[in-house]
Amino acid sequence: MEVVLLHGLLLLLPLAALLLYWYNATFHYFCRVAFFNGWIVAMSTLLSPFVALRGRSVENMKLLRAAILPLKHFYGIKMRVEGSEHLNIKDPCVIVCNHQASLDLMGMVEVIPDRCVPIAKKELMYMGTVGWACWLSGIIFIDRHKREDAIDVISQTARTMRRENLRVWIFPEGTRNQDKSMLPFKRGAFHLAVQAQVPIFPIVISPYWDFFSSKDKKFTSGTCTIRILPKVDTEGLSPKDVPELTETVRRAMADAFAEMSANPCGDQRAEQPLLSCSTGAGAGGGTGSLQQEEDTAGTSN
């Protein structure tokens, strides 16, 4: 009798989980976040042996990008890109983007150009197969807690960019930020652009408030707009110009973010997600040294 009852309970567990997923916003949120992280770990584990055959190469980023691209379909998130003509480039550059959450990965792979690698915090390198796959893909790691090491990485990257025709993606806020305004920018990305004498391409991802909030435990479907702003030239600039350059770029990105916040995309209907979402769940040139701690390159957190 006890065995029959146990089997009955085991059969009811999937149904209970499904009901919670449909009607409990918090459970729904954690399920979708767990799937997101699980997908990243699984894809990294599966791809690592293949990318290892080629060795550490920026070309491996194409495989990581292909592995992350399907996530938008699973979650029913529609990606809209504005200003894509600005990023039609074949020369080295620095791309700076606002950083809201792990979901930024989906926005990044939507527009990231060929031979482009992000700068990430060094801790990521020690996250098992995820760190291994990132290292093999040429991602640049930086120790945010050691300013001298960060300065050295910036200098080495500036030399490598032109030699190997690399584009570098940086989150200059340095950490995730879901506020209604952008955090002050760290200056590492701008020192890098000036040292390498390459242009900066600012990218702004619209706020996720309508469909995602870690604070409110909300993760539904929606529309995300990615706006690529015109490039900012750095040719002829020197390290003394970095503070003004940083503030100029931040101001342009903050203005775009404010505009996108005030005028969200009119069509909020997203494609039907494979991870179904119920209405109930959604209710809830110079090489001058960097001078200050905030000069450290921004990285994802």
C-alpha cells in the first residue's frame, strides 16, 4: 500500500511543478533562470571538446554565439536591432554596452561582429566548463581587484587589437544595473580605445522591466530593443582626453536609454515561447597609465 501511495505521489510531482510554473510567478521566475544557467553550462560542456581541437582562438566565439542564439526563442523574447548599419565594420574597435542582467548575453550575441571578444571578470575563468569554453574562445579576463594587472591587460589588449584585427566588447558600468539610469562608467574601455587609436561603438539595450526583474521575481516574454549608436572616433586623442571621452559616450548612451525607457517598443507581442508563460505567472595611441581605481575596465559581474 505504501508503495502505491509513493508511486502516486511521484506521479503528482510533475503535475504540481507544472501548475506552479503556470500560476506562481516566483516559481516561474526561478525555473526560467535555472534553465538559462543550465543551458549555458550544458552548451559549454558540449562545445568544449570541439573548440579545444582548434585551441584558444577568437573564431571559437562563433560556436558560443550559435549556442546562445536559440535562447530567445525558448523564452519568447523578440529582439529588435536599430542602427545595425553602424556596426558594419571590418577594423578593430571597442564596443561599450550597458549591463542589466545575464540576459544581456542574448542581446550581445544578436549583434556581436566577427572577431569580437568580451572582456570579463577573471572569476569567470574558474567556473568549470563555462570558464574553459570562454578561455578557448579568446575572451579576455581581467582582475578587477588588482589595478596594476588591469592596466597591464588593457595595454596588452591595445597592442593585440591592431595586430590581430580584434574588436573588444566591454560593459563599462562594471556590474549589473537594473536601475532607471546608468551607473558611472569605468574608464578602462576608453583608455583601451585611445591607446589602440580605434573607434568606440556605443550599444544600448532597452530596459527589461516589462518582462524581467530579479527584484520582483518576474521573467515572462517580451520585446527587447538593441540600439547601436554612431561610432565615436578616438584618433588623435591622448590619455588626458579620456575623462571627457568617457562622459561624452555615457551621456549619449544614457540619453538613448532614457528615450527607450519613456517610449518602449509599441509592439510588445513576442513570439510564442517554447517555455510557455501564463498570464498568472507574469503578474508578479598614447600609452599613459590609468590614474584612478575607476579607470579599471568595466566587466560583467
